[in-house]
Amino acid sequence: MNTIAKQQFLDEPNDFLLIQESLQGNKKSLESLLARHKDFIYNLSLRMFLDPDDAMDATQDILIKVITSLQSFQGKSQFRTWLYRIVVNHFLNSEKRKMEQWIDRSSNISEIKSQAENEDEIPEETIEEVRILCSTAMLMCLNREQRLLYILGEVFEIDHNIGATLFQLTKGNYRLKLYRAKKDLLEFVSGRCGLINPSNSCRCKKKTKVLIQEGKVNSKQLKFNSSFTQSVQNILYQHRIPLSYKIQIDMKNLFQENPYQIKEELDHLLENLVKS
């Protein structure tokens, strides 16, 4: 079954025309070509780096690389596959971002003390902000390659053949690495998150006030529970999976329920990059 994410890798009929026009100096064609990918790149960046500013910076860096490398595209593969190889290489080789450094220096969010008093005073949208922050932060238990494998292969359900190409792996090695990433994440999450396993004590509502006090969450300026009209799950066609994989299903759904953000700043960013 195809998903919207898999369809990301089906070239539009006029992709090659836009590429030719872009190489001839047509900036409108270049903007149209890149506009098809900017939101996907940003949402991938946000899940990789857990910070909107870093995600925006990474998106800008990637778009610049695509623009400056476009003349090297020879049409031997789909344009989207070529572009997302640039994305994968950038994520695997770029410098460590601030939230990665913070996670390295501190305990994980599930170990932050709970504070149950006056829970009813906390707005639901702020509690949802914590859920999104915490679930995304749990991805940080994986190394960069595992994180990227999991986000692309499991959250966005990229076809395994395409995934193997992006990571320059055999299909067997790609599946094995993805399996290990899922296994490692499951071991980490299932022993901590109360949304995945009700026997765990960690609850978003009880962490919210502490995270606000520590400056990790700003109830008046939400970073994650904003700028979206649908979740990742909304843009994917769902598959039926055997009930024996219930924990894995719940874990996958936990990440797919997070927002798929559409940032107006990306439009301005792309426009400025093309003009420069």
C-alpha cells in the first residue's frame, strides 16, 4: 500500500522540466521545485534535532546544498532520491546540535521529577506540548544513523528499497539496521513512558509544571504544538499489523500522532535563497 510519504519519492511529471529551467536561471522554476520538499525536510529536521531553530537552520543548509549541487544531477535516478541522499548525508555528518548536547549532559526527561499539585491549572495544549517534546526527545536515545533510520523507515514509512538506496546499504542490511533501531528504542521507551506502558509512572501532565519551571517549555510560546493542521498519522495511510505487536504499534503511533508542521517562515526562507 502506498503512503503519502512513499509518494514523496514519485517524481512529478514536470520535475525534469523544472530542473532544466532552473539550470538555465529560471528562479521561479527553482522555487517551485524546492517547494515540494521544504516541509518534509523541516519536519525531518525537527525530529532529528528537537529544536525549531536548529531544524530551520538545517533545512536552510540542505536547500543551499541542493541549489549549489543541482548542476551535478544527471537524471540517472529520481530527483527526489538524489535530493534525499543529500538530506541523509547532511544529517549524518553535520555538527552536534544544542538539544543533542543537552541530552548528553543531562538525564532523560522521564527521570525529571514529577509535580502533581495543581495539575488542573495546566492548559491541555501545554500538556500536549510536553507529550510532543518528550516523545521526540526519546528518539535521542538512538545514535544519529539509528534515529534517521527510524524516522524515515518507521514514522514516515519510507519504502525499504528507497531507504536502502538513501543509506547506501543492501536491502538486507537496511532492514537489519532498522530492526535494531526499533528494538533499541522499544527497550528505552517501554520501560519509561506511561503512554506506552501504563505501569510506568511517567505522565506528561505531572512533568509539565517542572518543565515550565526549568525553562524547557513556555506555555505562552509553544514550539511543537503549533503551526500545523494535521499529524503525521493523518498524512499516512495506515496498515493493519498483528495484535502481537501491540507495544510496537503503540510506540509507532506515539510518534506518528505528533504534528506535521507547515511553517510560513519556510516560504520566506526559500524565496530569499532563490533570490540570492
